[in-house]
Amino acid sequence: MGVWVLGKVERAIFSDSLELLAAEVGSGYKRIYFGHESCERRIPSLSELKKAKKLCEENCNSFSLITPFCTDAGLKKIGPLLKGLSSYDEVIVNDFGVLKLAAEKTRASLVCGRILNRQYRDPRIANFKNAPNDMVEHLRSSAASSGLFRDLLEKLNVRRIEFDNLLQGIGTDLGGTHFSASLYYPFVFVAGTRFCLTANCSKLSHAGRVGIFSCGKECLDFKFRLENKNFGDSLYMAGNALYFENKKLPSPLPAKVDRLVFTAGISQTKVRQSE
């Protein structure tokens, strides 16, 4: 694929914690990503949104609201937030329903988030040896490799597509398109589920139970490091999502990447190793 020379690349920081963002906002980041990408129960309130935007205004940062994949209940929570955004803000969408809603309800710029731009994220792919070239290129591709997908985004006035920093490399070439690109680091999203294993993890009454239950947002206090002989590195379970860490950025950056998004707090707080 094409390459992009590392020059004036915008640095952004992503977290749903106002406290963490306030502590890091003066560390050279030009943009704040606030919200949650995988859990509708962690969608911020309108009050929290206003606090995050005020933090940006006070520190001359640009603002992006990041949103998760949703049920109808999540869409109802996101609607009022969209109305609180200006034409200078962004909405990062990771769900087609949210994309449709945002295209109708907000003045903010629309961005295709890394979860909506599906990629082959399993870290075991990096262990494939002597794979055929066609297979390697396919595993480096993404939803944005499809012209039909890009046409849909263009129709809805999306101007940016976001990527995870895959171990096997990124094969989607946005050179020659009008899209800009963002690259997340160091934590790569692997998978998410509504069957959240962190929910009620501190209650003995829920031991061994898996399902969609009400929760006390235990993910604010607990994150887990998972280790298995089939994985070279640890997986991190943060709420209802799994991540792995890839600290090595590609050099040069893939074509059209002009923003790096630092994923803060994935492995912080009370990290516990699973058996």
C-alpha cells in the first residue's frame, strides 16, 4: 500500500475518564476523544459531555465524541449528545445505526471509527508462516478496502476512516481517495460483546454466570490481564472488550494517516492476572 511521510501528524488521546484526560491534556495532545467505543452503558451523560468540551476549550484542544455499537436504548442516549456538538467537533461512529442517526441529527463532522472499519485483529495471525501472498493481503485488509463501503461513507459525508495498528500490517490504501485516516495505538481492539464478563465480577452470587445483566460499572475498578500459551503476549479485558498491546508504530505511516490516537487507561487501575 502507499505510505505517508511522518510530518505534521495530529496527536489525540482517547479515554472516557474526565480525570485522566484532565491530567494528560497538557502533554502535547491536540485533540481529545471522549466517550466509550464498545459499551452503551458507558455512554457519557450530557453533563459529562459539557465538562469534556469545557476542558477542550480551556486548553485549546479539538473535541471528538466517540460512540459505541448500540441497541435502541443506546441510540436514545446518544441523540441528545449529538445536539450538543458544534460544527467544529467530530463524532466517531462504530455502529451503522449511530452513523445514520448522526448523519441526520448533528452538525459535527462524521468519522468512521476503528470498530466499524472491520479488520482482522486476532494477534495469532502474526504467527502465520509462509502464507500465500493473497492470504496475507486479505488479512491486512479492512472494510474500507471495499469501494462499496467507501461509497456509503462518502454518501453520508464521512471524511475520515480509523484503523487499528495490526501486527500483520495494514493493507488498505486510501491514497487517491478524499479520506483522511487515523491510527490507534498502543492497544488494538480485538473483540467486544454484550455478554460482559466484567459485569458483577466482584459479586460471589454471579460466579460462573454469563449473560446480559444489569451492572454496577465494575469496569471502572477492575481490568484483567489474560494469558494463554497460544498467545505470545497478554490480552487485556477492559469491560466488555478485549485488547492487545502493539507499541511499534509502522514507519513510515500508511497512506493518508495524519492522526495518531493514544488509547489511555486500557491496562490501568486494578489489573489482575487470570488463571
